[in-house]
Amino acid sequence: MATETAVVAGRQKTRAGSKHVNKSTPGALKSGGIYGIPKAVVASVLVFADAILVALIIAYVPYTKIDWDAYMSQVGGFLEGERDYGNLEGDTGPLVYPAGFLYVYSAIRYVTGGEVFPAQILFGVLYVINLALTMFICVKTDVLPAWALILLCLSKRVHSIFVLRLFNDCIATMLLQTSLVSLLYQKWNLGLIIFSGAVSIKMNVLLYAPSLLLLLLKALDVYGVVTALACAAVVQIVLALPFLLVNPLAYLSRAFNLGRVFIHFWSVNFKFVPEPLFISKGFAFSLLIAHLCLLALFAHYRWCKHEGGLLSLLHSKVSSLKLRVPFTRSSSVCTISKEHIVTTMLAGNFIGIVCARSLHYQFYSWYFHSLPYLLWKSPFPTLLRIALFVGVELCWNIYPSNAYSSILLLFLHLVILLGVWWAPPEHPYVDKSETKKKKIFYFPFVLDSFIAVISVISSNITRLFHYHAGI
């Protein structure tokens, strides 16, 4: 009885805290859009405008050769029949990505003929899709004011990563965003399948895994959690099977090399650390401990505050497993609020970013699109939020990075993380009665607008392609 009273009191306190923030935080009246224009319309216009910008970048900004030739070399070995991961190499060294990378870039090579310009068009469309998914998530959660959505379109570095570099990080990021949209609609098995697909492109997506597991434990019973994880595992096994049958050790050690040491010169976040210390196992181990401790702290005191802490949540799951009748299962235990899903996922990934030993320039795509959301979750003044956003973007556009830029980036990351910690925790659950009452009025409009935007960018880029090709 005392426990139930404490939970109810915690729920009331959480809701009261949220109301207080909404009254005092600048830009709290977010759902009205700009000058009465619905936020979904603002998001659609921004996606359309950025699509035009992407087309202009592809047409007039020179491509920068980095990893594309290496990707094509690695894919070439696969298409020639090589299934031993130890023998798949490219211009920059051995293949270090999971199997999904090979399938996706084989398809890209088939579509583009291995040529850069058609691939840029493809990645331009990919950029627009990723941006549209991000806008959709922001509109659904209603954390950002409408005017702040423009921040998602203002990164010079991210535009470059997508359409001037053609990194596989872009594909992994887009799949992760698609997975997150599935989770918003409580489609946990589908979300895990898409999430696993993203991991198969690049394993940095695993930074979201602790948060995702926690959300699964909140939303599903033990049977449901096991089923969802099994869906993710099946995807990995099916994709990797041709390589596991030939040389499983080579595949696992190459595709999921957790001990990989990056080159100190390319580090954007820890360039101020002397190289001998940077490459040492002690430094890596200390960052791993910091990562795990931060995850535990956030999980116990922030993400599971409503349940009485992480240990209380785990205890309730174990208890329900003991009391459950054998060979029976229940449906989804709880409906998780969209804001809680997004906050937990993005914050968990950002903790991994803060504790990463090395962030290369393309790694900015791992978390850029989450920055506005996290900043507006933080109880900071609007001017400070903008300053933090601009500061992070500035650090990522300094080439080559130096000790001062990396110290500044680490400082800005820590400030943002502290703001996320200070943010009042949102109520994690949605009453089923409230879920039935809510209607989605703007989704068809957003979907139609999104399709229209994709059609326009495709036609415009095709015209530019014909122009450059002299057709």
C-alpha cells in the first residue's frame, strides 16, 4: 500500500513539474505553429526547402573523395563470390562493417553503376527522407517550437556527410529514425527488426541499445521482450549466414570489433589528449566505465523515476515472471508515451557520444538530428540553447580539429548532458482510454506532403543530372 501511494505521489509530482516547466520555459506554447500555421505544415515546408538546397549542393559543390572507392572495392570482392570476411578489403583497409553494409552498397552499385554523381542523387533523396522522419518525430512529440525546426536544416557538415561524402553512417541513421517512428506507434517487433537492420549497416547504432532494452522492459512482458529481441537476432543471423558458414571468427571480429583503435589525427572530441594516452587501453576502459555509470544513473534516477528506480523495475519484471501461468502470455503491458520513448532513446545515444573515445567527422550524423530535441528538453533559456547548438556545429566545421576545438566540444557536450539530467522527467505511460480518444489528423497531410517533396526533389535532381550529362 505504501509503495502504491509513493508511485501515485511520484506521478503527480512528475505531472506538476511538467506543468511548471510549460509555464516558465520560453517557447513552451509549441503546438500552435508559427502565426497560427500548424507545425506539420511548417515541417513540410522546411523539408521541401531543404530538398531544393540539397539539389543545388549536388549540382554545384564538388564531391570529396574519401571512402566511396573503398566501399566499391569491398563490394566488388563480395559480388565476385568472396564470402570470407578476412579477405574483403578496400583502398582504406579491411572491411569493418556488418553484412548489411555489403547488401545495401551492392544494391547502390547496381543502381548507380558505381558512379559518384548518381550515388549523390540517391543520397540526396536519402537525406530528405531522414529529415522528413526527424521532422515527423519532432511534430509528434511536440517538444520543439515550430520555429526551432529550422535548426534541423542548418548543418553544413551534415549536408556534406550525406551528399558530398556518401558515408554508410547516413543509411544507418535513416534506418534508426525509421525504427524510432515504429516505436512511437508501439510496434516493438517491427521497430526491433528495423533497428537490427540499422546495426547491420554500422554498429554505432548499438549506442541506442541500452535505452531500447529499457523501453522494452517497460512496455512488454518478459515473453514480449524475448520475442522482440529474437526478431532482432534473426535479422543479424540471416544477413550474416553466408559469412558465418565460411569463417565465423573473421566475420565477428571484423564486423563487431569493439576494440578498434581510431587514428588520433581524425579525432574531433579528444584531440587534446596526447596520442599515447589516446590509444591506450586504460583510456578506453575509463571511458567505458564512465559510459556504463552514466547509463545506470540516468536509468535509475531519470528514466525509471516513475517506477521507483531501475532496480524496482527489474524486480517487478522478475516477480511477474514468477507469478505467470506457464505457456501463457499477455499482450503489451503498457503504452509508452511518445515523448518518453524519444527522450530515452536520444539521451541514451548522446551519453554514448559523450563517452566515445573518438568521433570522426562523419560521426556527427549519429546525433546531430537529436540536438534540438535534447536542448529543448533541457531547462535552459532559449538563447543558451541556440548558443550551444551553434557552438557544437562550429566545432564540427573546424578542419582539422585541434586541442581547443575538441576541449570546447567536450565542454558543450557535458553542458547539454547536464541539461538533459536537469530536465523534469515526463510521465512515461499513456492511459489506454486516452489513447483511444486521440485522433491523428495531420498524419495523412504529412504523408502526402512528404511524397510530394520526394517527387519534386527527384524530378529536379534528374533534370540536373541530364544537364551535367549533356543529355
